[in-house]
Amino acid sequence: MPSCDKCDASFESEEDYRLHLRKAHGEDVGSIERSSQGSLLGGRIPGSTRSLAFGVVFLLSVVVTIYVTMFMGQGGANQVALPEHGNDTIVSQVQTEQATSIEHVPEGTDVNYSTLPPTGGRHYSSTVSAGVYSDPQPYGALVHSLEHGAVVVYYDPDQLSADARENLESYANVYQDPWQSFIAVPNPQADPDAAYVLTAWEKRLTMDEYDPATVRAFTAEFLGRGPENPVR
């Protein structure tokens, strides 16, 4: 209950107290209100302190953003960073298939490859960009990508798991250079011999189940090492 410090009168409300001050004492209520508000809001942080606190929060948010962008944002790249060569045990299982030609043929030419999916031979002038595709891509363009140093993974759509797709995408998102690109495409064969076929120029390795360690070893060994312009 507010009371007057000039005449010891007491009042039921703050409004009555202010009215008394105006009538009985002729006080400037504005200054008293500001003082009263200051005491009522004594727990509130002063303006300068609020500004400092805001500045600290803003600075922390900037630091967190930089960290996420520079470090966490590179997580995909770190996860698929490749050694100079692949695991010897895995690489020793890779088949070598001699390419009989490096001739370019007109787009749409029906090339009779000795093995499917092909690992070399005549091919189109076009290539296939890095990525994980849902639709089959022309063999002629894929073979040209192999000549440029690409790794092409053929997958059986009926056996592609979510984890396998995610792992393939992590490589395709990082390795997009035309001379060391990572490509995954559905195997167009009606009844593929294996769930996954890893190919590079003149190289082939099959997997009945998706194995990230095998993909990593194969990619480390052959990516960017095509005959036209090896970059690794």
C-alpha cells in the first residue's frame, strides 16, 4: 500500500497516491512515476548491460555459424576422403578387362560391348556428369567418363538400400571434377549378375551386398586415373 513521505497518508492504490501528490503537494508526478517505475522494475537489466549481453549472444551465434559452415559442413568430404591407394586385399579382387578401342562414335550408335556393364571400348563424345541417377544412362557416354577417370557404380534398383544410396551420394557430391567424377546409375540389365558392379577404365568389381569399405578401396585405387588425363 503506497504512503506519502510528506504527510504520512496512506492510499489503497498507486493512482490514489498520485492524485494526492498533485492536489495536496503540487508535485511533478512524472518524475515520481519514473522513480516508482524504476523501483518496480528493479530486477530489469539496465540498458547498457542489455546491449552488452546482446553483443555477446550475437558474437557467439557468429562463431557457431562459422564453425558449422567450415567444419561440420565438410563432414561429407571428410567421410569420403580417399587415401592414395585402396586396400590391397580388396583391390586384388578387381578384374582387369583390356579395352579394344578408344574410338569415338556418333551419339546413339549401338556399340557391341564384350562385357556389360562395359569398362572400355568405343564410346560417344559426350560424358555423364557426377551424380546418383534414378534412370539408366547411355553406355557410350559412361564409357567416355571412365576414360576421363570416373568411377561408375551400377546398382540393381531392387536391391538399393537407403544406406547404400546415402553412401553413393556422399561420393558423388564430393567428386564432381570431370577428370575424377563419381557416378552411380541403375543397371539396365533385366537380371543383373550382382547387386552392384563397380567399374573404372578396364576395371570391374562386383558386390552381392553393398559394402562401403569395398567402394572406398575401389574408388581410392582408380578414381582420377583414366588413360586420357590422369590427375591422381
